[in-house]
Amino acid sequence: MKLVIGFLSIILLFSSCKNNTKTEIKVVTETTADVDSNWIYLFDGVTTKGWRAYNGEALPPGWVVKDSVLTFDTELGLEQDYTGGKDIIYGLEEFDNFELYVEWKLPKGGNSGIFYHLKEGIPNAGPPNISPEYQLIDDENYANIHDLTEYNMSLGHTENPAALQPLQQTASDYAMHVADPDQKILNPVGEWNSSKIVFTPEQVEHWLNGKKVLSFVPWSEDWYEKKNSGKWKDEENYGKFKTGYIGFQDHSSPIWFRNIKIRKL
């Protein structure tokens, strides 16, 4: 009997080890696939390779790498001999259809944005006049620090013009499409958030901290109606390009980006 029990124990132990080995191999395979699934890393955590000023040849003052994070340092950005804009682009390649992932954080009252399909060399036009923008902003505190009344009144926001409007809030397609407030999970200022933009001609998706908060169809009848009746109605170049650069906006406040990656669709 002892021999039988011992024999059965060995069989069970072997079976268990075999199953565990299969599970471990599966986990490793899935992890490797995720790492190698055609992601292009736009920031290596060490250098600013590939990044430069919009319409420029080098990074504007203030954009540096600190603690493996692409950072806009406002104190460094106050150099008086620099007259160009401080928005930046990843200038090594243009992208058309893509999935972009980035992690970011802002200080109290901070403001920035993510541009795509951005073109250079267009007279009298900066990135916001050309590129759609995934808005990044301190939803909770921005309007308490900055007076938005005059700006919002100029856009026709006559009801509570001092408030940050839904089209201006984080994860919205700035001045075009509102992120669903019921789906938004926005971490407090100073904490990391993750954003994802998925772009195809059939649908654009905005994600925030793992949840889809917005989708729309670019260049659709509804898209043109919004474009031609809102902030961009007089901007002939807004949103018309089907390929272009990825960019980040400087809005005179600190900003931190990390884990910036894209894959072509």
C-alpha cells in the first residue's frame, strides 16, 4: 500500500509540475508578444532623440530628461534669448493610422495637449490651428487659477463662462468632441495618468486610464458640422491632414511624459 501511495504521489507531483510549466511558458509568451507587437518607442527614457521644436531643428529651452521622464521645466524655459514656440514634435517619422499610448502628469493648474497629424511650414498657423488635440488639463483647479471668462465669451460660451467648459476638459478632442464624464477616471494633479489615442478613418477613440471616454468619425458630416460652427470655423487647415507628426503642447506650465509609444494600424 505504501508503494502504491508513493507511486501516486510521484504521478501527481509530476502532473502538477507539468501544468505549472505550461502556465509559466504561456505568461512569458504573452508578455513577449505585448513587448514586441510592433510598438515604436518615441522616448527611450535617457535622451531626447527624435524630439525637436515644431518648425525648429532643436528642442526649445525647458524640455529635458529628468529621472527618465520627458519634462518641461518652466524655470529652464524662461531663457530670454529664445523667441520661437515651445511646442515639440517627434520629428523622425509621420504617422497616419495608429494607436498612441503615453503616461503623463500635470501640476495644479497645469495645461498641455497631445497633437497628431501635425504639419509644419504652414504660414500663420500653429499646432492648435492644424492638429486635433487630445486635451490634458487640471480639470479641477484650472478655472480657479486662470480667468477664462473673456476667452469663453469670445467662443460663445455665455452660460457660466468662468468655468472650464466640457470641450476644454481632459481627454476631450479639444473644441470638437466632449469626453464622457461618466466614464472618466482622472487621477489628482501630481499623479500619473495614462492616455491612448486610436486613429483610423473609420473611428477615432480617446482612452483615459484604461477606459474609452470618447469616439467619433473623422471627416464625417457630423465632424464637419462641428468644425465649421465652432472654434475652428475659420481655420482652413484644421484637421484636414491624414498623416503628420505626433506633438506635445507647451502651455507655460510644467508637464511630465513617459512610456511614449505608438504602433501603426
